[in-house]
Amino acid sequence: MILTIKPYGNVDPRLLEYLRDELDEIGQVSLSAAATVPGTFTSRKREGQVQYLASEFEKALAREPGDRVLAVTDVDLYDGGLNFVFGHATIRDRFAVISIARFGNDGPEKLMERSAKTAIHELGHTFGLYHDDANPDCVMHFSEKLEDTDRKGRAFCARCEAEATFTLSRLRT
């Protein structure tokens, strides 16, 4: 499987390299050139902060190569009826996005850990996985707040791993 990481906005290159290394076991990972968030994206102002509709990134990623494409951005995201989201992905398609905007100022290690967990979670959706509400340790458990992300692991539980492995095996053929 080929995974392309596409940065939007001001994302530290060290974070992108970290994600490349962390996601390497999923498949071959390449970094695409950085871009600005298109001005045509749907946005809103909430509590003085500009937020972008997470699904808008799917359109922008359509021309990027790879079996899966992960956008990494520093802008705040929202989706549907949610005030904000840490990330978004299409189920059983190839597009995912994560935002580092709400990962806090708890140091570079926490930023990297939260980014990796969120990236794995969103990529899991592209492999056909849904939220695992029964297992708070599974990376597919929904994160409503940072504490949820910090509590869960970076790995799929046994059930989610089996489903992800099946999808990945089909991509490797």
C-alpha cells in the first residue's frame, strides 16, 4: 500500500517525518509538497476561531497519488453537528485529514503522540473500520476530548486489527 501525507498550512516538518516513520508499517509512505488551505473551503467562525469543514479536504486530495492520502493541517476542523473534530475520513475510501490545532501546548512529545494516534484512527476508517465504543484502549475509540486520545493506545484491538489486515492485504496484491 502507498500512503501519501499532504501538509496544509504551517505544519512542522519534524512532525511530518515522525508520522512518516510511525505509519511506515502500514505501507510505503511519501510526503507531498505543502499547500495552503484553499480559500474556497467551507468555513465558519466559532468562538472567534475560524474552522474549516473537514470533508472539504477530500476534494483537494483527489489528485494526490497513493492508495491512501492523509492531510495534516494546523487549521481547526468541524464536521456535521460537531463543534470540532480532531480528524475526519471517508469510510472505505482513500481520504483522511487530521488537525493539530487542538492538540494543546503540552510539549512536542504529546503533539507527536496525539498526531500518530489520530492519523492511525482516521486511516482505520479508510480501511472500513467504525468507532469501537466498547474498547476505550483501541485506537478506533472515538475521541471527544484530548483525555480520550491520551488514554487510548495507538494499536487496533484484535477485532479492528483483523478487519484492517484484511483491507491492507487486498491493497498489497
